[in-house]
Amino acid sequence: MSMQRIIVVMLLFFLSEGTIFYWLLPDSLTGRVVPHFILAFVLFAAIYRNRHTALILGLSFGLLQDLAFYGKIIGVHSFTMALVGYTTGLLMERRRSTMLMAMSMIVMSTLVYDTVVYFIYSVFKLTHGTFEWALLHHILPSLFLQIGFSLALYVPIRRWFESSGKKKSDEEEE
């Protein structure tokens, strides 16, 4: 998959997680569930492409999220998404990725992402709830949405990234 296609797909995910998703969500879950579709795609890029791509995508789209949605502190989501994407790519660099391995890395990375964002916000006194309350009311419901989204897109995204990897290796052999 070329970088232009990745950026177009991520822009579509960005638009859907900020607009269409909240139209489909029941009113009782509107303040509790936060979609992380961009993060899922950054993590897939880290697993199936490389850590440097995930770092650049995390920095750029995290900054876009900071500017569009979370304007109190600029750079929190950018830093955290880039850190989580790079670390995931570093951990998965030499391993063959099965579905269970990819889903477990997405779950752990999403938990780390939400935890780091919570603690950065608590350092700057932007959140006043306890971590246990945030975990039960925001982080875990969002995590279940993230798991469902990642499972639904696992096979198409894996095929998309693997087909681009085969084209690169064929070009290098010639």
C-alpha cells in the first residue's frame, strides 16, 4: 500500500470518528465511548509496515486530532500516538504476526495510549476523576469498541499491507 493510500484511508477514518460515529452511537454512550480508529490504523501500520511509518503517522494524525478535537493542550495525542505506534513497531519488528498477536498488541497499546493521556491530563489538572473511574467509564468501553473495529478490519488491512510488501520485494528482485 502506498503512503498516499494510507493517508487517504486515515483521513476517512478521522472524519468518521469525529462525525458519523457519534450519529450512530446511542445517547447513553455519547460521553463514555471515544473511538480510536486512527490509532488502530497506526498500530496496523506498525505491525505490518514498520515502526518509522507508524511514528510519522502517529505524529501527524495525532496532531490533527489535537487541533480538531482536544484543544486544551496541543501535542498530547500526537506524542502518545507516536510513542505507542513506534513501541508497537519495535516490539513486533522481528516477529511473525498472527491474528491473536496483532489483537493483543492492539489491546495493550490502546490501554497504554489511554492511560498515558489520562495521566498527562491529570498532571495538568484537566481531569479530576480517579483513574479507576476513568478506567471503568471511559477506557474499557472505548477498548471494546477498538477491539470490534480492529477485528472487523483485520483481514482487509493485513491483505492490503502484505500485497504492498510483495510488490516491493518483487521490484527489489528485478
